[in-house]
Amino acid sequence: MENITLGQGGILALLGYATVFAGLILLMLLTIILGKFFMATAKKTAAPAPAKQEEAPAPAAEAPKAPGSAGQLKLYNVEPKTAAMVMAIVADKMGKPINELRFLSIKEVAE
């Protein structure tokens, strides 16, 4: 086996890197091309849009409120999710259905 010089080693390393990067670029291009092919195929096989759009039904009258509901709830520095959780906990602790309770407002109290 013959020894290689520093210059020859550098050239061999550069050729190796170039080969790896060329392979990666080819894989990337192949992935892009196949992706576009499958997207086009999916669009062709998708159900065609209906030719005639039917008229939307007239908006129904507002549904009546549940028995015991009290209308709007005022929230002060409280997220709706947190307020719903507080109302559910209070109803559970009191042993009553939530629609029998009346919450006027919920406010966060500083500690």
C-alpha cells in the first residue's frame, strides 16, 4: 500500500464530500418530484365540486334558553375556560345542577 500525500488526501476528502452531497441533492429532488406527483394524483381523485349549490336554509329562530339560565355572565380578568371550571366546581360542591344556579360575574381575587 502506498502512502498518500496531504494534497492527495485533501482531494480524496473533497471528492468524498462531493459524492455524499450529490447523493443528498438527488434524494431531495426525488422527494420533491414524488410529492408533487402524489399531490396532483390526490387532486384528480378528490370528489368534484357540486355543480349546483343549493340555497342555505333560512336561519332558525334563536333556541330558547335552558331552564334556569340567567343570560350573560360578566368576567373580570378571568378566562372563559377558568370561569367554566369554577362554575362546575361550585355546582358539584352544592350538589345542584349548574342550570339551577345563577352566576352574575366572576372576578379573580388577588392573593
